[in-house]
Amino acid sequence: MEEKANKKPKEVLVEKHNKCKDCLYFDDVKQIGRRGYCRVNAPKAIYSSIATWPTTYWPTVSYNDWCGEFRDARVHHSEVKDPIEV
């Protein structure tokens, strides 16, 4: 019983390379510095009382941010086949 009480919960390990800048869903935007858009989900809608239509935006993230949806762009880009060669 004492062994279970002393066990620490498993920690989620995030490797140094698992950052937004290396993610398949990261859209680098040079105009806003070391930041870009996260395109893992659909854009968010913002409703304003003065606008007729909602405005949409993609979440802005830093190069060094991370999340649980990371997919390594370096791996996935090498797996994409050229449609001309198929």
C-alpha cells in the first residue's frame, strides 16, 4: 500500500522539437514576427454589435508554443506523394 501512495502521476513529456513552428498545422506569418496561425481547427467567429457579419480569425501562436495536437510537419511532408508521380 505504501508504494501506491508514493507514486507520482505520469507527466506528459514534450520534446524540444514538438513546438508549433515544427507542426503540420502551423501557418507561419512573417509579418507578425515569430508567430503564426494554428490551423488545427476551423477559425473562430467573433460577433460584434456594430457589424452585420461575424469576423473570423485563426488563433495566433508563438513559434515555441505547444499543444496536444502536435503533428510533425517534417515527417508528414515527406509522406505526401506528388500527384503527378502517382
